[in-house]
Amino acid sequence: MDFKFAHNNINVLNLERSIDFYQQALGLKEVRRKVAEDGSFILVFMGDGGATAHLLELTWLRDRTDPYNLGENEMHIAFEAADFERAYALHKEMGCICYENKKMGIYFINDPDGYWLEVVPKKLQL
């Protein structure tokens, strides 16, 4: 059997705020959207413009009002930055850097719901 990654999912409280964040911080764009017939949920798939086939699915649930419990937040999604210094400057300006490991040459940003997103230089292989 042959498997390949399709997408990752995260649940968000404010869909438009999350879409705006992922567009501004990481350049992701909406690829497709599914709206439940009864309006109970919306799925928005964000992509990197074709650099990879991988998608990030943002799930909004109409009846959810409490923030999601992210536990110890040990899960993260990693992104390669072709221009690491420019990405770092943008994220510093946005105020979303939550952790830096200068020795490893990486840093993490927080999205609006508190998910950690790792940013690595394109040439760095961990």
C-alpha cells in the first residue's frame, strides 16, 4: 500500500480571524470550503499556492464557544521559509513569536487559537 499526506486539521473559534492570520503570517490561501447544509460547521482548506499538495483544514463549529484545550501544546505544524530572515521580521512585527531556539536556528509562532507553528529555514533538515 502507498500512502501520502493529504491534510492536517485544527479547530478554530473565529474562522475569519484564523484565515486572515494564516494568509498574513504564512501566505496560505483558501483552496476550497465546505459548509454544512444546516450551518453547523464550516471547513476551510488552506494551501501554500502549489509549492506542496499538503493542505491545512480549519474547522469552525457553530456551537463551540469555549477555547480548545490544547493540553501541553506539544503538537505543532512546521513550515519551511525560503527567506527565513524576512519571515522572522514579519512574525516579530506581528507579535506572534512564542518561542525561539537560536541554537537550532528555528522559532515558533502562535496562531489565534494558540496552536504552535514551527518555522525553519528551507535548507534546515531536522
